[in-house]
Amino acid sequence: MHYVYGTHAADGNLIGRPGLFLNASAPVKPGENIYVLVNGLGTTDVPVVSGALSQTGNLSAPFPVVRIGGIPATVHSAGLLGIGTYMIQLTVPGNAPDGDLLLSATYN
């Protein structure tokens, strides 16, 4: 199985079935705010500097479209967290069913 790498916004614990990360993970609940990490979203409002040790910046609107189990999630923010790594803050759809669901994110 493949899992999204992310954390629960409320406590910072990793997302996943119990025990997936040495008892430091928990499943996501409908309506919960989470952070997920992704790559390949493109340019931000701060130009990327070649060779820089750190990179940051926000993605311009509209934010990425995220679907969980085919249901649109509410995206609150999205930006470059580090070199090649973007973080999306979102709310899991309140009507998402329990269980492992496909998460997809598209941008432009």
C-alpha cells in the first residue's frame, strides 16, 4: 500500500493506520485539517535561487485541486516548504467514507 506523507494539523502526528510509523501514526477523520507534502507543483511567488540551501514561497491562486476518495477537499494554503517539497494545508471532506482513499492533487 502507498500512503500520503502528511501530518494531522491538531497535533502534528503522522497520517496512517495505527502502527504504520512505530505507533506514531493515526488515520485521518472526515472534516479534519491536515498537511500533506507533495512535489512538482511549479513556481511560487518567491523565485527559486539555484544552489540555495533553502527555498520557500507560496503558490499563486487558484490553489491545487485536491480530491480525497474523489470528493473535493477544501485547500487553505499551498507553498514551497523546502527544496522540491511543497506543503498543502487542507480540510478532509466531511462526507469522506472511512478507510484508505485515493488522494489526488493537480495544479494548473
